[in-house]
Amino acid sequence: MSNIVRDSDVVELNDPPYFSYGEKVRARRTIRNDGTYAGKEIGDVLARKGELGYVVSIGTFLQQFYIYGVEFTESGNRVGMKRKELEPVVSRDDIDIPLPE
């Protein structure tokens, strides 16, 4: 019998996605192929730490996490990533949100 290992007890799906479509993001760590990326060998680098990309899709995994499809500009790879593996390029504090009148 196999057990599914969850990263935490937090269910991200209780809240809206952290990142938005088209948002520019940065990889927080190097991502390697775990065997799920077609056309690449297991262990091949898909995105390097610090590489920039854009969120092109938002899906879910294990009814717990959002998975952000990120198109990385340098490598050209589209990689599914969790929130903890990404950081926004523009600080959330720097975004001007218009106040209701």
C-alpha cells in the first residue's frame, strides 16, 4: 500500500490562487524533470533558480494545491509549479490597487 505524502495540512484551494494569469514570476529553486516532463531525461533541468517566466495556466493537484503552469522565457519550458517554488517578480507591496470611490 502506498501513501501519498502531502507537503502540509494546508489546503490552498480554500483561497483564491496566489498568482494570476500573465503574472511574471521567478523560480525559487532549480527544477529538474522527475519523469513527468515528456521529451526530457529524468534529472534534466527544466528551470534554473532565478529564471523568469509567466503564469500561463492554473490547475490543481491532490485537491490541495494550486499548480501554476509557468512558461520560462530563457529555457522555453512550460513547467507546473507549486506556490512555494515561485516568487512574484513585482513585490505585492509595489502593486497599486485602486481604492473604491
